[in-house]
Amino acid sequence: MPELIAKSALSGQIATHAGTTLAEVNVGQITSIACFPGQMAAVSAVLGQFPAPNSHADGLCWTGPEQAFLIGRAAPDLTGLAACTDQSGGWTALRLSGPLAVDVLARLVPLDLRQMTAGHAARAPLGHMQMVLLAEADAVLILIFRSMARTAWAEIEEAMKILAARKAL
């Protein structure tokens, strides 16, 4: 019987330009939780406070009305309360940190990123790709479909190189 070995989409790639770093990171398990009608309070009682729109905290990230990603921990039994699906293999996590991080993403994302502080989250396009963006204290975590990981990496790194070159002038 063949033995399957899980691999990350980008093999743990890291790039740094002008003090700004882009790195593929392992966030652990990602579970999509979609509350059944009228069950959000019950789901919150089991998981902890369900995230408000456009926010994330304690491993829960808002992804839509009465929907969230549980990141980094196994989902408890929510039978009868919510539909839970393991999304771990379908997403890649990229962390962008450093002095040019917001400027890099401003070239690719149609949001006012300067208004996003730690705890904010958004579903938005990254160029032509969909992503989930989580603002952290000193970085931005980008969840992108695994199938788009190399394209997202290339576009983000290209923006990093352009801004680094401008800074060097």
C-alpha cells in the first residue's frame, strides 16, 4: 500500500526584500464551520465567542454570515449545530511582515489596509485570486487557495522587489 506524505504548497519558502519578509507558514488544521439556522449561540457556547464580521480572535476567523474558520486546533463535536469541513489541504498560509508589508499589499488588494489593525479580517481579492486576510500585531496572514499559492507568491514578491528598488533610490 502506498504511503502518502503531506507536503506544503511552497516547501516552506521565504523571501526578504528591504526588511520585509514573505514566508509560507504552517497554521495547523483549518476547519470551516457553517452554523445551521438558529444555532450560532449554541456554536459560540462550544467554541467560544463566534467572531464578529471582519474579525478574528482565538483561532476563529469570520469568513461570512454565521461562518468561520477554526485555525490551529481541532474542531469539537458540533453535530446538529454546524456543518464542519476540514479545509487544511485546500489552503496555503503566507505571512507578510516588515516595514513595507502594507505598501506591498496595497498594490494587490482593493482595501484600505491602513485601517486594518490586529484582530481585523477580510475576504478580498489578491489580484485575481480570493484570499482571507488576517491582520496580526506585527504581520499580515494571508490564506490563499493552495492551487493559487505559486501565483500569489510571485505577485507578492514582485511587489516587494519593486518597492525595495524604490526604497534603494
